[in-house]
Amino acid sequence: MSEIRAVVFDVGNVLVRWNPEHLYATLIPDVAERAWFLGNVCSPVWNLELDRGKPWEEAIAERCAAFPDQAQRIRAYREQWDEMVPGALDETVEILENLCQHGVPCYALTNFSSEMFQRTLRRFPFFGLLQGMVVSGEEGMVKPDARLYHGLVERYRLEPSTLFFIDDTEANVEAARRCGWQAHRFIDAKTLRQTLLERMKS
């Protein structure tokens, strides 16, 4: 196995917590009603199109036209978006900080709306530690599209076999491996730290 020369982090649920439940548990207290809304109105498929770069105005207008009785809740997805990101995963951020302190370059490769990513950058200073970032909403495509992985390699002149990628979604991890990267499915910071120590010693 090649030496690890750089580490690439996913962002949502690896470096920062993200879940619409954080917001909608307060807006829609009924569990069944909330599940219906997040499964059919502001659904994961709809959110992925925002991550792909669909303009927020267009996405909100389309949902409000389809579900006019849900318009206020739909608009909250944008207006109160920060409430879906209640904080950082501090132990993973600590790993990022330790890697940087030891001279290991770190990057981000994330599915994220460009608009909301800029808001998130302003909230969390640790993003300043990263050597570079590739954000799906700025590229017009989402993981696990191999072009995103190749784009990061080409933009920052990296060697795929020396990259260690961390993501909480198995499909994204497998895509990295197909691109020749080393990769780890994120479960928790303790497991990640142990895996990094083992890989970097070998």
C-alpha cells in the first residue's frame, strides 16, 4: 500500500453535523408527518439537486408550486438552513488539526450547495486549515461521480495512490477506491484515528 501523503475529508457528518431533523423536529413535532415531509417534499433527492448546483430560488419555487400548503416549511429549508448544522464533529476536527500540525496536507471533497458551503465556511474557522476544496455545487456534479475525484487530483496536482479519503457514504468511498485512492468509511473519530495511525505506520 502506498504511503499516505495527503488526506481528503468529506464535510457533512464527517467534519460538521448535518441533518434536516435538527431543524424540522422543531417545525414539525409529529414524527410521521415530519418523515413524510422529509421523504416527499424536501427529500434527499431534492437536496441532492441543490448539491449539484440547482439554484435555490428555482428549487424552492418548484417545491412550493407542487406543495403550496407546505410553502412556509419549504422556505425554512433555506432560511433556517444553519439550524440543520448544529456544530462541528470536534473529535474529527481534532484529527484534521493534528494532521496539519504534522505537515500532512488536507483537502475537502464534498457534496454541498455552493451557497450553503460559503455560509458554513464563515461559521467554522478550521476550514482555513485545508489546502484546497472541491465542492459539488460549484462543479455541477455530485459524488460518486468520478469526475469530481479526478478534478481534485488535477487541480492540486496530487498522486491518487497517496491520497486517503474519508466519507460517511459507502458509494463515495468505493468511487474513491476505483479512482486509485485509499479510502475509509467514516463511522466515528476513534475508528478513523486508529486506521490513520495503522496506515501511516505501515
